[in-house]
Amino acid sequence: MNEKIKSIKEELTTDIKNTHSMKEVADLKVKYLGKKGLVTELTSNMKELSIEERKEVGKLSNEIRTHVTEELATIEKKLELEELNQKLEKDTIDISLPSDKIKRGSRHPFNRIIEDIEDFFVSMGYDVVDGPEIETDENCFQRLNVPLGHPARDAQDTFYIDSEYLLRTQTSSVQARTMQKNQEKTPIRMICPGKVYRRDDDATHSHQFGQVEGLVIDKNVSLADLKGTLELFAKKMLGENTKVRFRPSFFPFTEPSVEVDVSCFKCGGKGCSLCKQTGWIEVLGAGMVHPNVLRMGGYDPEVWTGFAFGTGLDRFAMFRYAIPDIRYLYTNDIRFLEQFDRKDEENEIK
Ligand code: DAH
């Protein structure tokens, strides 16, 4: 028995020396400890032995089993570590490589403009109201002093749905709605930002664009109130040094009507490519609400006066962010949108 154990030990030492892989360790486990393994075989003839002998053989074979198990576990661990080290060496990780960028969303330039406009007017006591994009001819034109057949309709290439309905060409339609809705005929102070549609499509015109409309109706409202309001508005949106000028103009729904220019925020009024060397940029249409419009809205023009204004949101966004083509605002191209991150927001003209 001792002889056998000695030779198993020797064989094991040689085997372990020649073992270089986990697969070989697994084979050795079978060779020594398996059902027909060398260690297991030591006890194969137990039945034929006396009790004393059995005790002795049992003890010795247990010892050798423990020895073999431990030796194999040691070599197994060693090989495992070696394999791991080899793998680590092969798969070197370059921790200096930049990680994948996690994409963060940002507010659309259009929404930023709307939010800023809303903030300003809400702080002045205005309501923000909404109106439908599919509108009646009556609200979009007739109640704004543009009857059927009026030449002013030609200026706005309208998408008609049928003879009664159309896609609104101007948020001014919400003026008509707000006046009718106000049953008690109390003062109105509202703005309405929203989408409008016209049959237009080039680098500075889109068939869909944004406008914001403003309407104030009260007693003793004057052109001076309009001018003061728009001056403050322009300074808030385009910078403290912005100057405002009114030019006489025509809109069917206001009398008198004005076009409002702001001093060029790029050159400060000296003249540059943005303002076409004039020093001024046109941003708004406005005026005193026409008596006919007041009357159709249920307000007595002898008692009430008001002013209204309308401006394109896209132009503001294009100026503020130097966007060369209006269509970028609508195509949802991620490469365009990504440029408006939070840092950018901090640098906005406020
Ligand atoms: N609705 C006009 C347009 O789309 C803009 C405008 C001009 C609105 C004068 C007004 C206004 O309320 O008083 O061109």
C-alpha cells in the first residue's frame, strides 16, 4: 500500500509539472480521483480486507485523496491566474480613450424664443392664449377688416381647405377669437404664439412658420403705449442698447399702422451685411386696432381703444442664433439641434 501511495505521489508530481492548461487539470482529476482513478482504486478491494486493514487503508487513501485534491487545486489556481494575466495583457484597455458621449437633449431654438417672449409679456400682465391652426376665413380675414374679395388677401398666399376653412396665415386670427370670447367686454391683454402657414418655400420663407400676436384693449390706450411696450420688448429680446423706430405702414386691421424696426444688433446701427447697410432691421407689424375690428369683436370704438402687433418668431431665432436657412428650424436635423446646448443658452442675448 505504501509503495502504491508513493508511486501515485511521484506520478502526480511529474504530471503536475507537465500540466499547462485547465483542460489538462480536468483530465488529471479524472485520472486520480475519478470512478476508476488511481486513488479510488486503492480502496477497490476493501471487501476482502480485515477490519484492521480496512481502517489502515481507509486512512491512507483519505490522506492521499486530500493530498491529490490540494495539489490539483493549487495548480488549478495557478493556471487560472496565468490565463487571466495573459488575457489582460492581450486585451489592454486604453483608459485615455474618450468614452461614448451621452447625448443630451436641448431646448429647440424656436421654443427658447417663445419662452422668452412669454416671460416678458407675462411679467407685464398679459395672458398667453392659444388658437386653432385650422381656422375660419371669418376669423382669419373678415373679422380683421379683410372682407371677401379684398386685395389685402393677395399678400398672404393662403392654403384653403374649402370656402369656409383655411390654415391660418397669421396669428392675428386669435385677436378676433379673443374679442368674441370675452363676453363681458372687459380689457384684454394677451399674446398668442403659434404656427401659421403660407404658400411659400425658400431660404427665408417656409410654408410653416411661427408668429406671435399681441393685443391690448382698454380705455385710453395710445400709440405711445404701443411704442413703450415694444421698446421694452426689443431691449429684452435683443439687448439693452437696442433702439426702436416706427415707420408708417398699412395693415387692414390697424389704423394707424406701423412697421417697427430695431437698430441692428450685429453692427449697433453702423451698417453691415445683416442690416443691408441700413443700420435697421424690420421685426414687427403693429398699430392701433381698427374701429371696424373693435366693432366686429363687440367693443364700442367710442369707448375702447387698443393696439396690436405681430412678429415672426423664426426671424428672431435666425437673428439670435445666426441661422442661415429658415428650414433648419423645421427639419429636426440632429446635427443642427446639437449646436444648441446649455452653454449656448447662457450666452444668449438677454
Ligand atoms: N398679421 C400680420 C402679418 O402676418 C402682422 C401684424 C401686423 C399683426 C400688424 C398685427 C398688426 O397685429 O397690428 O404680417
